[in-house]
Amino acid sequence: MMPENDTPPVPAPHSLPVPAKKSSRYNLSLLIACLALLLVGWQWLESRQKLSDTQQEVSRRLAEADAASQETRGAQKQLREQIEALQAKLGAVDGKLGEFQGQNVALQSLYQDLARSREEATLLEVEQAITLAGQQLQLAGNVPVAILALQTADARLARLERPQYLPLRKAVAKDLERLNALPFVDVPGISLRLEQLVIGADKWPLASLSRPTDAAPRQPSASPLPWWQRLGGEAWQELKGLVRIQRFDHEDAALLAPGQSFFLRENLKLRLLNARLALLAHDQSTFRAELTAVERWLPRHFDREDKAVQAAQATLRQMAGADLKVELPHLNDSQAALRALRNSKEKR
């Protein structure tokens, strides 16, 4: 049984169908919009990244430029300080230069007062060189110094380039030729060897104080000796050390008191020094006599077996054979030409 108030169901209105073409166009537009939005976002992010990188690069370059600017300012400051220091030094140098110029002017005026002309001053130097060469030959027998003095005089004359000095130059050249032809005597070398002998004389051992070489020690026996034999052997060795017997195959060495060795060495040094003085004076006889006396003393008072003593004997024999008798020439030609030149200048 159905209720009375129930009404029949009203049928629902049918919805209108939407076209499919319109829905696909809407989806495509939405997709394009999303792609455009994504593209814009990506470009914005990329632009922002590039902008950030550009800012960092600009900041780095600005920092580098600032550092370079600071270094430049520091270098400029240092350069200014160096320039100021150089200017101060230049001022000091200018002051010293002015002082030096003043001194130079004073010296030039003094030199001009002493020598009126360059020619007169050069001639004075030549005269002094020739006089020095003559003094070295006559007083000291120093041929190398005399040759050097004459060479200096010839060089001074060559600067003048005047025909009136040709006779003097010829005389100087002739004297130089005679001096160069002299036999060479190594006076400085011989003097140096004599000095070495004087220094080494204090180290040469005396023959009276030399000791014979000890005999080879006895090898201990394989079997141990009793104590009383060992004690007797040690006592015998001590007793043998109290007496020394030495054999001399040559002339007995001169015995000296303990205090006389000093005077022996000093007398030996005096002999060597006398030989050195004779060498400088070209005294052949005295030189050889002193060396011969020293050569006789060495084997008599000093140890012949010592290498230093043997070397000293060889040196003495070698020096004693040196020939010191050299006939030194006179510089008469150069001195005569110089006097003739002086006389001709005074007559003018």
C-alpha cells in the first residue's frame, strides 16, 4: 500500500554536451602558458646568475685595481723617497765636487808656479828618472829599478815629440841596451832564501841533544815468567836506562852547555844576516865566506840526519855558487846628453 503524499520522481534535466575541440584548445593554451612561464623563470634565473657572476668579477677586478693602486702608491712613495735621498747625496757630491775643484785649482796654480810649461816639467821628470837610475846602480846595484827608471824617462821624452830631444833619447836607449845585456842575478830570491834560513835556525835540532833510535822491543815469551824473573828484568831495564852508549860514525859533535845553544843560534843568524848584507852590496868574497862558515857549522853542531838541516845545507851550497861580480855600467851617455840639452836651453 503506497502512501498518499508520495509524488512521482521528477526526471533530472540532461546536461548540455561540451565540444571536444574547445577542451583541447584550452589545454594547449595552458601548456603554452606553463612553458612560457618556465622559460621566463629560467631566463630570469640565468640572468640573475650571470648578473651575480658579473658582480663578483667586477668586485674582484675592483679589489685587484685597488691593490695595484696601493702598490703603485707605495712604489711612488718609495721612489719619491729614493729621489729625495739621491738629491741629498747629489747635493753632498756637488759640495765635495766644488771643494775638490777648489783644491784642484790651487794645486794647478802651485804646479804652474813650480813648472812654467809642460815641456819644462817633463824635462825635469826625465832628469829625476836618470838621476834615480844612476843612484840605484852606484849605491844599491839595483839593475831592475834602474831599467825601469830609464824606461820611464824614455816614455816621458816620447810624449814631447820634439826633434831636439832625439840625442837624449838615443843616449837613454843605448844605456838601456847595456843594462838589459847584463847577466841576471836573482838578488831578491837569494835574500828571501837567506831570510827563510834565519827563521828556520831556531828549529834545527842540535847534534849534542840527538838520541839514537830505540831498538825493537823484545816480544814477550809465550809462557809466563815467574814473578821474581819479571821483577829482575824490569830492574835490569831501569839500570840500563841510566847509561847511554852511542856510536858516532863521523866527527864528534861539539858539546855545548845548556845556555850556549842560544848564542850558537844567534851567531848563526848573524852570519846569515852578514851574508844578506854582502849580497845587497854585491860583495862576492864576504858573501861566500859567510855562507861557507855557516855550512861548516851545520854538520858540526846540528843533527845531520834531520831533513831541515840537509835542506839548509843544499840551499847554502846552491847560493854560494851564485856569481855576484857583475860589472855595472855608468850612465855617462844619458847624463852627458841631458847636460848638453840643459845648456842649449839656457843659452836660448
